[in-house]
Amino acid sequence: MELLLDPNIWIAFAMLTALEIVLGIDNIIFISILVGRLPPDQRDQARRMGLAFAMVTRLLLLLSLSWVMGLTTDLFEVFDQGISGRDLVLLLGGVFLLYKASHEIFVEVEAREEHTPDQRSPASESARKGVFWGVIGQIAIIDIVFSLDSVITAVGMVEQVGVMMAAVIASVLVMLVAAKPIGDFVDRHPSVKVLALAFLVMVGMALTAEAFDMHMPKGYIYAAMAFSLAVEFLNIRSRSKRLAKSV
């Protein structure tokens, strides 16, 4: 009870929740883009499952803090560069994100019509399930990478595991509410989708660089993305005004 009445605990909880939400932006974007490939009736379920997996992954990592912190110990060296378990996870996740985001940009820009499902010939139920679980699998892979980074950040800010777990649950609930509006907005505006994918390419590069101990502050990436989105919002508003005048 004394813990709940301690204002320092509530301040730490608020700060960590806010940080977890910010760190979860790339996770929401990745989930929104992947879910956009599914039929509309499967998207909400995929979003919920993806974010639920993210929360479970974070909580499990928090419950095994000694193992997580052990991942920072070097396993071997490559060209005098120590490689730890965390480095391997970040490297694999970064490469996967670079490949996936680059592939999605190609599909969106160069091969949109080829990859658009034919609405007149719906896929079989087994094919639909295969695509659905394929998307969930990809979300699970990147969730593990983002969760590891998130948990290590949380450990550096707060000492109480209970506060960390509460902040993780609160941040995922906020992301659960925000995921659908963000996903719908990205689907309605293809240019914003390409910007979001470019953002994921930058995140993939940052993860890959981090694996080799070259730290890239995410603040720079978020600032670049925020500027690009602000310009795009002005373009969207300008297009809307032109359409309104032409009608």
C-alpha cells in the first residue's frame, strides 16, 4: 500500500508508460501495414492478436530480467567487435525489417495491381487462414525485437518490476485503441503508407547499427518522420481543397 501512495512511483509509472508508447509507434506502424494486407473482416482480430503478443512478450521478458540482462554479455568477437545475444537479436530483426519494409515499398509503388487481391474470386478458407497466420508470424518476429529493446530501456529507468509491468500493460492498451485509427488512415492514404514504410526502413537501419554498437538516437528518426508527415498532411489538405473546388 505504501508503494501505491509513493508519488515517485506514479511519476516513474507515467514516464515509463509514455516512453513505452513512443517506442511502440514503430510497432503499431508495422502491424498496421501488415494487417492492411488481410481482408477487412480479419484485420481487427490480427491487430488484437499482434498487440496481445507484444504485451505477453514484454511481460515474459520482464519476468526473466536476469536472462535478458545476460544477453548483453559478449558471446564471440568478429573483427575485434564483441557480439552478444542482444546484438544478434537486433541484427536479425533489423535485417528482417529492412527486407520486409523494402518489399512492401516495392509492392506499393511498383506492383500494386499485381498484388491486389481479386475481389471477384475469393480465396479458399484454408488459404485465408494461411495468409492470416503468416501475418501473425511476421508480427510475432518483430514484436520480439521491439520488446527486447523496450524492456532493456525500462530496466534502465525503473527498479520495481511491478511498475514496469503496469506501464507495459497501460501502453499496450493505449496502442490497442490507437492501432485501428492509425491503420485506417494509412490505408486511405497510399503516400502516407510509403512514408511509414520508409520510417520502418530507418528503424531497421537503426537496429542493425545498434547490433554493432553504433547507437542512433531514435529521436532523430522520429523527428525526421514527424517533419515528413507534417509536409504530407499539408499535401493531403491541399488535395482535399482542390477536389472540393472542382466538385
